Amino acid sequence: MGGQQLTRRAMLAGAPVVAGAAVLAQPSAAGAVVPGAGLVSVVSPADFGAVGDGVADDTAALNAAFTQARLVDLGGPEKVYLVSGTLLLQQSGPQVLTAEGATVRAGAAVDLLYVRDAAHTLRGVRFDGNGRHAGVGVVVEPSAGGTTIERCEFVDVAGAAIVVRADRTRVVRCRANHCGRRVESPLNSTIVVEAANHCSVVDNELRDCDSGVTYQADNASTGISFYECRGNSIGCGSPPPGGSVGIGSSFGRSARIEGNTVRGFSSASISCAGGRDVAIVGNGTQGGSDGVYVGGDASDSVTITGNVFNGPARGVRVASGVALIAGVVVSGNTVSRPTDAGILVEESGTAQVTGITIADNDLHIADSGDYGVRMVSAEVSRISGNRIHRPNHQAILLQGVDLITVNNNMMLDAGRSAAKTIDAISVIDSNRVLLRDNLAYGSTRYAIGVTGGVGMTATGTRWRGLKGGVDSSAPNTVYADNASLDTSAVRIMPLGDSITVGVGDGAALDAELGGYRVGLWKSLTAAGYPVDFVGGAMSGPPLDLGDRDHQGKSGDQTGNVSAIIVQAIQRHLPHVVLLHIGTNDINAGLFEGAADRLRNLLDQILAIVPDVHLFVAQIVRRRGGDATKASQTVAYNADVAHIAQEKKTAGFNVYVVDMFNRLTVDDFTDTLHPNGDGYIKMAAGWYEALLAHSESLRAH
């Protein structure tokens, strides 16, 4: 094709290109390039004398190229442009600076590139700081709003790889290594966003950082708003410098920090100072003084949820200084092996900490740290539904707090550093604390210990293996329904649907339905086994069933029974669970996914009482009816056996009980429910299974 060959330059421009200076733009009277005044579609720096050998100084040639085209192609990795001055991408119309790995290398301690005056795009360029003692990589000036930097690489830049000062800037899928290591804050961060709103930093890989990403507003009144920091992998240099932060935000407004992996920083992995309406969601961190820190300046409406913090000093720290901290929600997080506390809330200055919610967190202290949750001088806050495992000291420590609710927390083996001398929950010099439906067992002294203060209420406390339940020296403490779970009786929870209730057994009244529980109770007590049926429901014939408690509910399926089982298991801590569930899934046309829902239910039970003896029934057959549902029952029972074996292999006490083959079609009162004879056979099936695993009939 001769002179009409389709070049890379033509492909980038989308049309054939006329090369050479004959079509270059003419300067305006003021000496500036006029957009559209004959600009070439795409140029190469070589057209302007750039050598690209890493030796010759290409500063002037590159800047000349930037003035002459809407798209400048730097070429592939063989091109290394040495620059001794700052490059300027500053046409008043959008430009694209693209490369396939070409390098811009610092030949002096300079900022490598300034972007100005339009929404420009940088793509595929490699910026090399070349070990110089000063200078940053790319600076996006306020006039360059809407600029995109994508798939670029930054190596060994003294200051920040990227400094963003323009709204709506996007930094996407870039890589940076060993940047920001030789200058002072804030330019010691790999990416710095300064007073720029609506900016996105997404899917970047930042390695060997001093600090990772910093969002910095001019002041609290303006803030820095609507930013997104998502999907980035951020790793600190080794050893981490003092005060290094993975993601830092000052005065963030309506922002989201989500799905990032942050590891190895000496200070907070994620720091939110003076934040308002900030969501910190689904991040994973390793090490650091805090997984997330909130405080320093006035902060409110900060949500910290779904994060995983591994090995920090504290998973989350909320601390006031001279300004109010309010409305912080810490929920659904997992903290593993913190060296101080899972979650710390403290008023460390003159301002209040109030309206804090700490809910549904898993705090695996695992003998590494002192506390699960520690709250100091806070007000009007809630600690609810957390699971706290093996802190050296208290699971929950409240000091000088007021109007705090502590409810439905489960605490295992608190006080490991000094068994039987430390309380699971300690309330010290505090007022008006409501302690409700908390559960403690293991190595602690009391479930709740109160010293000083007034207006305490402790209700619904349950404990096992402790010296006692509630020990209070506070005047006028209200106690109600606090009870030990320690007993020589084996706690057995019949769990399931209407078959657990006993529908179809011939009782005249629903309140007298007992089903298999009647025969099982008689067999166990006649054999001399001390047993205690437990659960939140009660039914059965009073004269024939000595313990009418159970956890059965008509219509329950594998999915909706799991929604209520956590609270029931936490409250009763059964030694044995007898589970018959799945009939209603199949009957309602929900066979698909039933096995997964069953597996999830078993996981929930075993997470709360890992030493439980869990007997899972292969459900009873159907009498007549739909042949498809009959075959699904057989398939479901095969899944039951498979799932039970999974759990047994994993070390749990899970056993299968075949109820399908135990009953015949003559043992039913309708399509689904056994009759009196059928329930007698079920009782025998449970009893034989319990005897076959006789260790389950000893309280443990």
C-alpha cells in the first residue's frame, strides 16, 4: 500500500494521518495553540526530535508534541524518555497521552507531569522517578476536572505518584511501587487527593508505600465530598515507617471506602478523621495500630461494616478529642487476633462520644489481646449481638459510661490470663447501664461484675462453667431472670417443623401435641438419664410428657428456621440437638437449594456450640401424593447424609438418623405427618441413635 499503510498512529486516531510539520497548528497572537486550528490527530514525540533512549534529554520535544495533537503516542516499552523539567499537558481541549509501556524517567529532581485546562486522559504510561530525592509523578491541577489516569505505572518516585487537585478525576487500574518514600506528608502518600470532589481511586495496586491513599480537604467546613476508594491493593514498605496509613481521609463527606486490601502499615490501615456520612465497607486489613480509626475531628454518620481485620492492635477505634463523635455504626465485622482490643470506643479529650452502635461483630481475640469491646466515657450507645472469643481480660469493659445497652452478646472463655478472677462483662463507675440477655461461659469469674455507679439493670443473663452470674456493688441494681445453665441434666433441643411439634399424633388440643417427644422422654427417663428438653416453645400432654419444651414450629423450612435458631441456641446452649427439617421445603417447591440451606443451618449451630451432639434426621417419607416430591425427598436425604459426613470429617459430633426407612406409609395421618404409631417409631429412632453415641447423654 506504500505510503497508505495503516500505522499504529492511524489506528489510534481512527483515520489516516498526514505526517510532518506541514499540518502543525499555528500559534495564536498570544502564543497559545488554538484547539482545532489545524491540529494533527495523533503524533509521536519522535516527530519533534525526541530520542527515547533514556540518555538524551527529551523534555522540550515532549512538550512540543503535547502542544500539537489531541493524541500523543509515546510508544512501547523500548521507549525511555529522560526529562530534566516538568512536562505540561495543557491544551484547552481534551487530550490523550497514551503508551504501551513507554517510560518517562526523571533526569532531575522534578515533578514529571502537570495536567491542566481540560479533561485529559493518561493511559499506559510508565513514570520512573529514578531514585531522585524530590519530585512527584503526575499532578492534576484544579482546571483539569474530569481527567482519567488509567493503566499507568509509577516506580521509585520520591513524592506522590499522583496528586489530584481537580474534581471528577479517575485513577483506575494503575500500579505504583516504592513511591512517596523520600518526602514529608502529605506527599509521602502514593496517591494524594487534595480538596477535589467526586474523585474515584479504583482497582489500583500500590506496593512498598510510605502511606497509600490520602484524601485531604482544605478545612472542615468545605470537606472533600463524594469520593470513592474501591478495590485497591495497598501494601506498606518494610519496615513500615512511623505514622504510615493505608487509606487516610480528613473531613470526608458522603464518601465510600470499599473492598480494599490494606496491609502492613504502622498506624491505622484506614483512618477517617472528621468524617461525615462515610461508609467503610468490605475491606480487608492486616496489622496496623487500628483496622479503622474514627476521630480526631468532629465525626458523625460513619458506618463500618463487613470488614475483616487481621492482627491489628485494635480492629476499630473510635476516639474523641476536642470535637463530638456521634452516630458511628460498627457492625458485621470480623476482628482476628488483635493485640489490644477488638473494638475500642473512648472519650480521650473534652468532647463527647455518643450514639455508637457495636452490633453483630465476630471478635476472635484468641489469647492475643486484652478485651473484646472496651468503652470509656461514652453515652447513649449500644453493644448488641456480638460474639467474643478468648480475650485475656474482659469480653466487654465499660468504664465511666452512661445510658448504655448491652444485650444478646455471647462471650466465650473471657479472662484467659487469670482464670476465674475476671468477669466477662465489667461495668466500672458507670450509670444507667441495661444488661440484657447476655451469655457467658468458660474461664471467667462472673458473667457480669458491677463496681460503683447507679441505675443498673441485669436481666436474662445466662452462664455456664462460671463462679456465678451477676456480682454488683452498685446500689439499687435491678435483677430479673438471671440463671445458670449448669446442671447435671443433659439439655436436649428438639428442633424442626410441625413434625417436631407433633402434628398428627391425635391430641385433641394443639397445646397437647407431643409427637415423638413423648416416647423419647419416657424412654430416657425410664433408663435413668437426667435430661432437660429445651427450646422457646412448649406443647405436649401434661400427664405423659414431663418436659414440654422444644424448638419446633409448624411450617418452618431450612431457611426460615435458621433465622431464629441463633438466639435459641445462644439462650439454651443445648448439649444435644435433634433436627428434623426439610419436609416443608420440598412441599413448597423449594427443593433447589435446600441442601445448601441445611448446611448453613448446621454451620450456625456449630459456630455457637461447637461441642454439641447434633443428630440430623433423614426426613420421613411422604404418603402418596406427588411422585416428583417423593423422589426429591429421597435426593434430599442423600444430601443430608453427605453434609453430615462433611461435618463429622471436620471434627464435629454430627450423626445421621434414618427416619425415612423407619416409617411406612401406614404410619401417617396425612401426606406429611406421622400418626401416633409413626411418632412412636420416631421416638425409638432418636433413642437408639442417642444410645449408640452414649457420650451425648452425659452433660459436658
